[in-house]
Amino acid sequence: MRILVLGAGFGGLELSTKLSAELGGDADIVLIDQSDGFVFGFSKLDVMFGKTLPDAVFHPYGDIDKPGLRFVRTTIRSIDPEALRVETDSGVFDADIMVIALGADLDPSATPGLVESGHEFYTVPGAFALREVLSDFAGGHVVVGVTSTPFKCPPAPSETALLMHDYLTRRGIREDSSISLVMPLGSPIPPSPAASEALLVAFADRDIAWHPDRLVESLDPQRKVVVFGDGSEMPYDLFLGVPRHLVPSVVADAGLTVDGWVPVDPHNLETAFPNVYAVGDVTSVGTPKAGVFAEGQASVVAEQIVRRVRGGPEPATYDGHGICYLEFGHDLVARVDVTFLSGQAPVGALDGPSQAIAADKIDFGTSRIRRWFDRTWVGG
Ligand SMILES: Cc1cc2nc3c(=O)[nH]c(=O)nc-3n(C[C@H](O)[C@H](O)[C@H](O)COP(=O)(O)OP(=O)(O)OC[C@H]3O[C@@H](n4cnc5c(N)ncnc54)[C@H](O)[C@@H]3O)c2cc1C
């Protein structure tokens, strides 16, 4: 059985690891990614706020060495979901089963003024470059804002505002600065009223101004103001933005999308094309765009594929469950345990924040690196 896994992010790594563990040499698994290595989303914040260095959070794909699994570093140029074939810079690959785990692309240039006079903290280069930008910042009005919906890891802008407070305090320039968090949502984490309430209290305690229901439309570099979708404006000295998200063009060109993302059966992650699955941020499955959900979906697809090779009972369907860690600053982390089931309102419970959960979060990262790359990572 030839299995093509497109994209070695959270979803693709989990899927190919599980398939290798279950099928070993009985399958021919090819994992394709255009990058040299993997970086956790949360590591971007760690680097940007000076907690660690870029090299310490970069996990090279060259380290992957698992039975039945071959990693190919190349760019996918076209996908034919009917013929189960992809064209890449390294030639053509054919499959019996294909899984699309290509994530969401980010386009900072889609927001006028963002590249010229603001910064984005969602791409690896953007977040890593901010390390220097922040260390040169002399104080002023910091605005954290979002330019499009849906966007990955909806708690990340709130975490950024809280970590910014700690960072400016540590540098002794908090009193010369103000922080505004502008979100396109009515509350910081809509599926969890308890987490939203705790965040609003934390913002108030730290004098972080919270502005709900506003989407950034553009930045005016001359006047140094952020312009929002409702026409209102806000001056800034330092703007940190979540850039526009969109499906990778190779996925759109393949005719796999409806309303911008890949629709899938929410129970088993099958696309409209036979033998083609999609997992993670590239889909419109109904969960937030976050690694934990990509991982859970990958696990369900792995079980489906293993059953097709080995037989056995029908595997469990996708349960929409995930645990999101939430940085509160002051070295404390909370946990939001949330389930998204189609047709039902999501339910999210809050635990913490505490130091014990901060330790759990480190374990979350290190355990994935052990499983996916067979190596020890100290985390953080
Ligand atoms: C600041 C920040 C903090 C975050 N914190 C968390 C967190 O704490 N917890 C959490 O669960 N999630 C978090 N996330 C979200 C998380 O990073 C993503 O949701 C997750 O990585 C999605 O997994 P995925 O497999 O769908 O896609 P990705 O991990 O994005 O992987 C997609 C892969 O496809 C590859 N690719 C794309 N196009 C091509 C092509 N044409 N050819 C070859 N390869 C290609 C890319 O190189 C990439 O490696 C955070 C994100 C950010 C930005």
C-alpha cells in the first residue's frame, strides 16, 4: 500500500509516526514537506520573547528514521486527487491513499501597511525576527491585532499580550508603554467562558486594554495608525499582527476547497475524493486551527488506514476533543479542555493557571519530539 502524506506539520508527523508504528515495512509511506524541519507554534512565542534561541526549537526532518517511512524534502507543485498523484520539484509521486496535511498559508502582504510598518508573529521568520525588534523597542503603544478569520490558535494573541506585559516589565519599560489587544471575537476564547473570564481578569490586572469584535484592515505607515474593518483607528508604536490565513495555493488549484478550505466528513476526515483524506488547518472540519486538533484527526485517519491494510473492527470516529495550553505570563500556564462536535455547542473547561500545568505543557512538547523524531528535547 502506497501512502502519501502531504505536509510534515503537527498532523503529518503524527499520522506518519502512527502508520510506521502500526504497519512498519508493510506499507510504503512517503512524507513530503518543503521545509527542513518542524517548529511548534508555541516555540515562536518563546523565541520572540527571548526565552530560548531559534536553534533550540528547530527539529530537523533529517532526523526522521522509522520503518516503512521515507521523508522527502521538496515542494509540492500540483495535486491530482482523482489520479492520487502529486507533482513536486523532486518528481512525481503516486499513491493508493493520500492525506493532505498542508496547513494554512500566511500572507502578511495581503494587509496593506503590515509588511512596511508592522510585524507579524505567526510565521517562523516573522516570530524569530521579532526577537531583535523587541529588544530594540524603547517603549510606547503596543497593539496586538488580527487581520483575518479563521486564524490558528485563537488564544495566541491573548498569550502574546500577557507575555508582552512580562517582557516590558522585565526590561523596565512597562511604565513607559501601553498594550492593546484587538480581537475579531466577542470574548478571548468563545468556546470557554471560564477561560475568557480568567483572561479578562488577567488583562485588567495588568492594564492591558481589551478591544473585542474588531478586525484589522490595514496599517497607515505615515500616520502610524491601525485601521479596522468598522472604520475606527488606533495609533501604534509597535504593531504585532496575526497575518491573513489562506489555504495553500496547490490545494485550491486541485479543486479541493469550498469557501476557502477543504471540506471533510467530520467523522473520518475523508474528502469528496475517494482515498483522499485531509487533516488539520487545511480543513473546515469545525475545530479551531490548532495542533492538538490536527493531531487528533491524524490519529483517526491512521486507524482508518491501518484497518484497510490489516482488517479488523471499524475504528472510532473523530471526537473533536483537544487540550489547549494557555500562557498566562508570570510563568503560569492554564489548560482548556474542549470538545467540538458537529451540530453541538462546544464545551471548554478551564484548569489553572499553575506551575504544574506549565510543566505539563513542556511534557506535551517533549513527548511529541520523542515520538516523532526519536530524540530527547529539553523543551521550552
Ligand atoms: C504563535 C502560535 C502559537 C501556537 N500555539 C499552539 C499551541 O499552543 N497548541 C496548539 O495545538 N497549536 C498551536 N498553534 C497552532 C499550530 O501551530 C497549528 O494549528 C498546527 O501546526 C497545524 O497543524 P497542520 O498539520 O494542520 O499544519 P502545519 O503544522 O502548518 O503543517 C503544514 C506543513 O505543510 C508544509 N507545506 C505547505 N505547503 C507545502 C507545499 N506546497 N509543498 C510542501 N510542503 C508544504 C509546510 O511546510 C508545513 O510543514 C500555534 C500557532 C501559532 C502561530
